[in-house]
Amino acid sequence: MRVGDWHDRQRPGVARRVRAVLGKCELSRHAPARDRAAAVTAPARAPLAGHTQAVATAWTSPDRSLPEPTSEQLTEAEDYQRALYRSHR
């Protein structure tokens, strides 16, 4: 039931957002042509990627105690959200 609900309610919005970001991408842009280099840029670093070990440890701890985020982590998350907001305006 939950899977069906996701496909009916959530998937259309997800597909629309993915299409908006990747809709102009073509395989030919990722290969060099005679007169130009490949138009490939490095992917953006995932937000809070440096904290994956702490997240994994918290998720797998028997007592499920979640750590409080540090001020640096909160700042990093806020910066990411601001950049994401600016890129979608």
C-alpha cells in the first residue's frame, strides 16, 4: 500500500524535479569532440558528507541516542540550503 501511495503521490513530483535538472543532459556532452573538450563538471559535494560515519553510528547504536548537531554542522547545512534555494530560483 505504501509503495503504491508513493508512486501515485510522490513519484510525479520527484520525476518532474529530476527532469528539470537532468532534462538537458546528453551523452554527447560527456565526450570530447574534435574542437572542444568534454563539458563535464565535477559533482557538488553532498551536504554533510564528512559526517557519514557519525550518522551511521547513531543509526546503528542499540540505544538509538542521536547526537546534537554541532554549530559547524548547522552552519554547513544552512549554507547548503541557501545555495540550493538560490540555484532553484
